[in-house]
Amino acid sequence: MDTSICIGSNKIQMACGTAKNGKVILDSVETVMLYDETIINGIVTDEVDFKNAIEKLIVAFPEPAMKDVRITIESGPALVKVRKVPNLKDPQMLEWIKGEFEEGEDKLIYDYMILEQDKTEGDTALICAIKESIVEEIIRIFSNMDISISCIDIGLSSQIKFVHQMKITEGKTFVILNIDGQNLDATLYINGVFKMVSRARLLSLQGTLEMGDEIDKEISKLVQFNYGEKNSGEIEFIYFSGMSREQRKIEENKNQEDAIELRNISVDALEMVEIKESNFLLGDYLYTVGNLFKK
């Protein structure tokens, strides 16, 4: 059994389970809310509150759950691009990726995941960069709490890993809207493969129609991008993830009013996730569960 922890801007989530052959068997899940500004753009600014949240998870998940933990950092602080990549071994590939980002004053850590393989035109990959200081801070805090880490991923990568296991999304063009506090990641998949993410800081109060209007603007950006890609198919449906109770009011309104179909990822991935809790909503734990997949 593996343990996955997702660090968001206003909460920390944890899931214990096993992912194998495109299916996840979950033992249990838990969410602990954080104070405002405990984490700002991936940086822990209130270490006491952060550690208190982890301690609550330790109580909920006693040993050995807190060994070799798989960490997901919500994607906000990471820089991401989709690129055709050369056929190189890992050290050379990471050096090539380095040239795709401007490092500036902050030292960056680089990584990538293959999205599509093509021997003729070259593989397509998601390449990313994140401040080394953010990763080092997470490692330091967890190490001080005697929690070992097996990997650190970004939220977008965890989302993609889960989606690529879904049969219903194969060959489909769709959007996933992930709301983390006031942060919105709107991701576009074309023909079942991730193509782009649009990020925004939502200014309106959660659950209001004004927030719905802001989300609509981000969806419009993806519609225009999809059109500009000369994709033969229009965006077929939308998934929401990471939502609070207040934000679900928006989901309900959009389901009634929008032309693009709103689908429930918990229903579409029902056969992929096994858990005893009857009120479990996959959309609330998409990034956390996604990082249980190791490829």
C-alpha cells in the first residue's frame, strides 16, 4: 500500500491505497484544512500550521502509512510546457529541458513525462520546472517529522496520470477545471492527450455567480485554443475537481445553463476506484489519488 499527500493552497489531502492495472483500491482518505496564507504559491509561510496539519494526518493514518510518501505539490508554482522532445537519456534530456526555461535568480529543478510516443516525428512530453527552494523546504519539513518521501510530483502530472488510465476519455476532447482555494487550473485534453493549461487567480467569492463568470472566461480561452489548433472536434465535456461545498453551487448552475456537457468524473471513473466510503468524491481527491499511479 502506498501513501499519497497533496499539498494545496488551503488544504492538505492524504490517500492510502494501491494502484495497479489501471485501478486504485483505496483504504482511506483524509483532508485537513489550512489557515489562510499558510502556503503562498507553493511556499510554506506558516510552518507551525503546516506541521499541525500533517500531525492530524499522522493521527488519522498511523504507522507505517507515513513512510515513503508520494508528494504532490499543486501545480501553481510550477512552470509547464508541452514540447516535442529529442530521443535522449534522462541526464541529457534534463539538460535539454533546462534550455526551454529561463532560470533567472532562482535555481530550478526540471522533470518531464511522455504524453505521446511517435518514432517518426518525436515524442511529445510535458516538461516542467519548479524552484529548487520549494522542493527543498518540503523535504526539510517532512524529514524533521521523520517522514520519508519516495517522490515529489506536481498536480498537473498527477492529474494526467489518472486521466490516461480512464477508458471513457480515450480520443475525447475535454476540459478539467481544478479549483484550489482561489486558484483555477483549466486543462485542455485533445483526443485524450493533455495539450495546455490556463491558470487564473479567481477574485470573486466562492460559490458566487461572479466566480462562475470568471471560470467561463477561462473556458473560452481553451475553446479558442482548441479552435486555433484546427482540431476536428469541439470540446465535448467538462470535469470539475478540487471543489469545496460552496464551489459546487457553481457546478450545479453550469450543469443547467452551459452548452458544453458537464460530466461527473466520480461516475465516469467508477470502475477505476474502489473504496468503502459511500460519500467519497473522486473530484475532491483527483490529484491525491492520481499520484498513486507510478507511471
